[in-house]
Amino acid sequence: MSNRVVCREASHAGSWYSASGSQLNAQLEGWLSQAQSTIRPARAIIAPHAGYTYCGACAAHAYKQVDPSVTRRVFILGPSHHVPLSRCALSPAGIYRTPLYDLRIDQKVYADLWKTGLFERMSLQTDEDEHSIEMHLPYTAKAMESHKDEFSIVPVLVGALSESKEQEYGKLLSKYLADPSNLFIISSDFCHWGQRFRYTYYDESQGEIYRSIEHLDKMGMGIIEQLDPMSFTNYLKKYRNTICGRHPIGVLLNAVAELRKSGLEMNFTFLNYAQSTGSGVLFSSPHLTSPQSYRDKG
């Protein structure tokens, strides 16, 4: 049997973000230098996954809250854009490549998750086609560079989960969220508006279309900040907002709800909004974190 480690290539480098390590590093440093570190250490962040030209500055507000001195494992939950998936899936890779440095998948956690029987195994092709997880790898590498040999990642591709499935995965992952050495990254853009996305909701009372979109997104962000999964589900049912990471967000909210049952209090706040994406942060009292929103350009 071969012991060869499977590597996932940085398949979107050179198109969605720079393939040059030095250029990418400079861009990330520039965006991070413009963001404030206000609520470190984040326990979870919500950040966008469009091309860095569109969302790099917004995402920096969330990644600025990451504390590499306490983080030893980074869970990255991203939605599936290209393959139908009713559950969650794990990568076949052991290494994720970035133009900065390679990231190592935590095989022990992967083995524990696999034993639950709740996860599928995605193909390497599916993994490399998907951008929702990859777009967080360079930022993760940058945020953790001072401790780059001391952490691992746990990428999870999240399918179109039912409410009960979101609860099930939230309960399963809650024990990892409870550990302060674990960071959760939730990959999500907010409203995708227009005929291309078959979504043209428009509240004329808000004025221009972009104002209507912003109002709708910020309504959703306010509900996410309440950390109540049912309120978020009801918001989605009422407005059908095309938040592509709604299922990863739902899993996070259910994980928090599970921890609250045992008396662990957490808070979440959005730090930035750029049409139509956002970044925010989850933190133990006093905080969780996320930046805000921009329109997904890819």
C-alpha cells in the first residue's frame, strides 16, 4: 500500500487570487493593515469567498481577529457550489497547497468524523473545482504564519442540509467549537441578486436596488448576531435570500445553541459590510466575529 500523501493544488491561484507568493503576501498584509484588531481571539468567523479583488479587504476584518498564539486547529466549512450534496463531505487530500505554504489536514479529527458515518468522501476533482474552502486558505496561512508549524486544518464541504441535518452536524461539531484552541471559519457571501441567480427581490421602500439588497443582508446579519438558528431559518424561508453559505452558517448557529445548553455563552458581531458580502466574528463572552457582505463575483 502506498503512503503517498495526496495534495490538493491551489487550483484558483492565478485567477481568483495571485499565484505569486510574494505578491499575495503583500496584498494580504495591505488589507490586514487597514483592519482593526478589536475582539481577539475569535472562536469563529464568517468571511466571504469571492475573488480577492472583490472581497479581500472585507475578509481582512474577520481574519484580523484570529489569534495564532492560541489557535491549533482551523475548521473551514464551505458550501458546495458544483456537486449535489445532501450531507457533508471530507477531502481525500492530506495537504492543501497555497502560494504561501502548505497546510496540513488533521487526520485524527478526520478519522473521528469519518467514524460517525455522517460524512461522504469527495473526489479530488470536486475538491479542486470548489472555491468556497480554497479562498480561505491563503488568509488562514497568513493569519497563522507566526505559528505555521503548530496548527492543522479541518476542511468540510457542506451540502444542502435540511434543518434536522444542520442540527445534527451542529451538535456533532459543538465539542470542537467548545475548545478554545479550535477556530471555525464559515465561508459565505451574502445576497446574489439578479436574473443569473434567479433572485430579484426588491423592496422599493428602501430606494435604489442596492439599498434594498443592503437592507435585506443587514437584516439577516442582525438575526445571525442573535445566534438563534430558528430565527435564521425563518428569515431564509420568508425572504429566500441567496446567502450561499446559509447551511454552514446554520451548522455554526446550531453548534452555538448546543453549547448554550451547557451554559457556555458566546456572542457574535459583524465588523464590515461591502455589497454584498460581510465578515463577522464569534467569540466567547464577550465575543464571536465576522466581517460583512459583498456580491459574489465568481
